[in-house]
Amino acid sequence: MQLESLSWFPGHMTKTRRMITAEIGSMDAVCEIVDARIPLSSRNPDLDELTAGKPRVVALNRVDQADPNMTKRWAAWFRAQGCAVIEVDAKSGAGVKQFAPAVRTLLSEKIAAYEAKGQVGRILRVMVLGIPNVGKSTFINKVSGRKVAKAEDRPGVTRGKQWVPVDKTLELLDTPGILWPKFEDVDVGIRLAFTGAIRDEVVDIEELAMKLMDYLGAHYPDALTERYKITVEDGEDGWALVEKAGRKRGFLISGGEVDTERMSRILLDEFRGGKLGRFTLETPPEDANA
Ligand code: G4P
């Protein structure tokens, strides 16, 4: 699902809010799925308020595409915020087995309290939330081991909220409605566009590629050397690197100028396709010098 195809209008948000608010009271915990490459930009800014202090498991998804060292740092950061954290590649299923134990550890006091009241084996309920394209359906399918239809709330689609069993005493709630990212923040929009969560028709390809090169040049210069056989010199900005890479690839137009648009498309395609390597595009807030 592409973000820009959704209708970001207040009515829609109100509806989603209402659905979450109506169900949250009967939940034991919330599972927030984020994109490990952009763990903050892929969050919903109102989740804390909407989930009213419920215990939270953060699933850092797409770890297969993220920088493994940064994933460790992000996991530590989320833990420091009081969340349980699992590192997952929902597509292959790697890491999903950690989910049920993570929930039970997180809720151990609550489980003990249920048992003290004689409610042994009481079913734990977890609401799964995530912005579009983060991998929510893939995650639910892998964790539950079944093919679950998407909970949707669109004209002509009547599937509403659905319960998805994980095991005998653990159930997921998948709600329809669309959880929005912090789309009023330009940098958030750009990071979502880097990952392909926003379709390229709505962004300027060359500007996007330049910004991506800026980041890669500053944080992952070796990957650029490896893939494009270019070296990153001090003070060289993203635009210079796009031109350099394009020239190296022989993407020239009349007059010997570099076809920067072609190079920009190639860069974004190769980045998203994992051909450049695994990258994380945000650092945890306290990592000032990262
Ligand atoms: P959503 O419900 O949150 O909107 O997302 P969905 O599960 O539909 O996933 C969006 C796309 O991201 C899918 O790719 C899915 O396979 C992919 N994806 C989800 N989790 C991961 C992950 O951990 N790693 C990687 N590499 N990809 C992931 P698609 O191309 O739209 O579909 P498909 O052809 O892969 O099925």
C-alpha cells in the first residue's frame, strides 16, 4: 500500500483514532511495528496518546535491509524507553519466534496477577499497529503462521477488525484504519521516500537522490566506493556524488554532461533493492555524533 494513495484527511484520522480507542481498553499490550531503517520516521506520532500507556513490544522490522550495528543501537534505545524489542525480518520470518516469549516476559506481572485470581491460561490480547507499508500484514501472517486477509476499511471492502490467534493463550488484534506517519515533518517524508514508502511520482527524484547521496557519503562512504567505484572527498555534497557516480557509469548526455536523472533513478532503485548494502538512515536521539 502506498502512502500517497491514502486519503490524509482529518475524518479518516478521527475514524482510526476512534477504532483504536474503542479497543485499547481490553488489550494487554500493543505491538508497534517500525521500519528498522527509519525507526522514528516510521512511527505514528500519536501512538503514545492513543495506546494510553499500555505495555509495548516494538518490532524492528526489515532488519534484513537495515545496518545491523544500528539495529542493535536502536533496540537499546527502545528498551531504554521501557519497550520490549524484537528484531524481525517479517518477509523471511527471521526473528518472529521471539514475539510470543517477548510478550510473556513483558506481561509477566500481569500474567502472575491473572493466575493469582485463578485465571490460569487467560488469553493475552495484543493490538498490532504500524503505518502503511511497514510490513504489518506480513508480520501478522508470519507470527500466526497463517495467511490472514488484511483488515481494511475502504468503500467496498467490508473486512473489519480481526482476531488472529498466535497460540493457545495469545491473540493479535488487527484493526482496519490507517495509521499515519508524522507527515507534516519534511525530513520524515524524505526518509519515507528513500525507502519507497512514498511513490516517486510525488517527489523530485533528483532532489531525493541528492539527499540520499548526502547521507550515504557522510555515513557509508565505503558502500559508494564499492558499488560505484567512487571515492568521497571532504566537503563533497550529494549532488557532486550523483554526478561522479553517473560519470563513472557512463551516463552521459550531449555535451558530455552527466544524465543525473538516470543516475538518480538507478541510485534509488539500487538502494531499495538492497544492491548497495544494508543501511539505517536515522540514529537514536542521544547518539549526537553518529
Ligand atoms: P503493510 O501491511 O504494513 O502495509 O505492509 P505489507 O505487510 O503489505 O508489506 C509491504 C511490503 O514489504 C511487502 O512487499 C512485503 O513483502 C515487504 N516486507 C514486509 N516486511 C519485510 C521485511 O522484514 N523485509 C523485507 N525485505 N521486506 C518486507 P511487496 O513487494 O509489496 O509484496 P511481496 O511481493 O513481497 O509479497
